[in-house]
Amino acid sequence: MFNQSRLIDTFLDLIKIPSPSGKERACADYIKNYLTTININCIEDSAGEKINGDTGNIIIHLPSPALPKILFSAHMDTVGPCEKIVPIIEGDLIKTDGTSVLGGDDKSGVAVLLEVLHTLSEQKIPHPDLTIIFSISEETGLLGAKNVDPKYLQDIDYGIVLDGSGEIGTIYNSAPYSAKGFVTVYGKAAHSGLNPEDGIHALVVAAHVIERLTIGRVSDTSSCNIGLVNGGVANNVIMPEVELSFEVRALYPQDLEQIISTINKQFQESCSVFGATCSSTIALGTPEKPGTPGFLIDPQEPIIQLFKKSTLDKGFPFSILDGKGGSDANIYNEQGIPTLNVSVGMSNIHSTDEYILKSNLSKATELVLAFIQDLTQK
């Protein structure tokens, strides 16, 4: 039904375009030019201006009286290194030369949606009311999705984000809540040779806390990480201040709150012991601040049952997994749109070992088209 070689060519075109978060202009222009050739209109919103990026989200609306109203989404940005991506094709496998990421996260989702749009337009296939968003700066906090004007999301019934890994037919019906922020310990400077006993070493205080915290996997549904540590003024000065960057994730908000509370309590207690002070900014946050809301969709919800039927009808295995990371689905769920993150078959993302199978791109396209047609016929 769709053009497989065209799909692969589009994917290869896309991954060769550098598009780190905040610098997706060239990728957006490629998409806009592609849409022009298939007579599909789009708009570029003002999200880029709000986050100091060089382009906004690309939004398409294909109206139809057929229900339900469906949102599809994929993001244009990639993590680094992505300045020059040299794809290597070995049979069914697409990988890089090892000097960069591949960018299948999430150029695979973008390529699939462009081929779906091309096929719908070319073959005049009936479809439900569709909104498609190619978002920006997903990798730096879902900033594109967070800044989509709510008017473009009005009355949408369900959402599908094409940004998952695993076998085709895998969906993620949940994602953890994420809190980010800094804990700063304030000690006291002193000369490290002349009078070290007069100082309060901020890093020693922080180490006392870290020894008592669980860093890494906290439980099956939660984790805690310290990603960056900054402090110190000179080798011969007792460190007067140290800043630690925290990220906490948990599927359930009460667990997130408990971990944050434990972190803050431990710092307060250790500071009291050493005579230091501290401050904390760890919080779930808002669209203007770090942090991401999670979601959990019941397996019996219509969107899951509808996608399951299309998957099984196409002969693909169907599975539901808990998400361990965030995606634009977090934001659309927060907006009241039950949204799944769906696999497009990417593997080893965020690494120079990233790869994808051409057959997975084809299967993902086949499944999305089948889902769209099933919705039209229901």
C-alpha cells in the first residue's frame, strides 16, 4: 500500500540533517518542503520563540467528519553527537560509522508519519480527523510539546506518539513523573594548610548524605540520580560550596514526593551535624521549570484496545510495557488526551551504537496506516 523504498529514502534524508535540540530549522524546512510536494498544508507555531530555538513545532490538521479525533506526534531533535551522521546499510540494518548517534530517535517516527501522510494523500484513503505534530526540543525537557498552543489540541480524543523502542506492536501506557533540581551545600572556606580545622568542607557534607541515599534504582518503579557536581575555588581552599544536580523519576507521584522528601531531610540532618547549611530546588515543576508529569493509562482504555486490535489483525505481537523515560506523550496526557508511546523499532538510542531495521520502519508504517483505517471503519 505504501512505498517502502520512499520511506527508507526519507529516513536516510532526515538522519543526515543535523538537528540538535533548539536547532531543528533545517529538519523543519525539509518537512515543510516534503508536505508541499504532497499538497498538505502545515503551520509552524511560536514554540521556538518561547524557548530560544530556531524553529517552532510543525502542525498539520487533516479534518474529517469521521471520529474519533486522533493526534500523532514525533520529535525532530536528536541528542548528540549528531553534527555529521554517516549511515551504514548492511542488508536490513541501518547504523552509523560509530562517530555519531543514528538519530532514529526520533527521525524514525518522523519518517513513518511523512510516509503515512504521503500515502493518505496519494491514494485518497479515508481517515478520521487527524492532527500531526512534529515537535522540537523533546530531548531537553519536552519543551516543544509543553509549548504547543492548547487550541491545536482541543477536542482530540486520543494520541499516539511514535517514539518508542522494542518490537513493533509494543506500546508504553505509562511514564514516570520526573523531578529535577539542585541541592546546594554551603560550608565555610579556610586555608587547607594553615587552618583547615576552621573550615567546613561542603563536599564532605554532601558525601555524608550521598552515602546514606539510594542512588540509581530505588525501586522497580523509581530511580534517583546525581548528574552533575560543581564546587570549589582552589586546591588550597576548603570547599565552601558545592552544587549537586538531581533527577528523580517515579511512576507514582507519591513515591516521587517521598524520595524528594528523603533527599531534603538527609541534607538538612547532615548539615546540622557539620554546621553547614543547604538549599534545595528539586521539584516536579511546571512548563516554565524543569520536571515532567507522568501518566498511567488503564489497559482497558479504548485507545489501548483499539491499537491492540489493529496490531493483532496485522499479525504483529502486542505488548504493554511501563515507560522508564519521558516522551511528548507525558505532556499530551497532562492536557487530558489519553496518549500512548508506540514503538517504531529503534534500538540502542542515545549512543553511537544506535541502529534500526528497515523492516521495522516498514512494519511501523503498515501498522499506523492499518490503525487509521480501522478507526475510519469502526
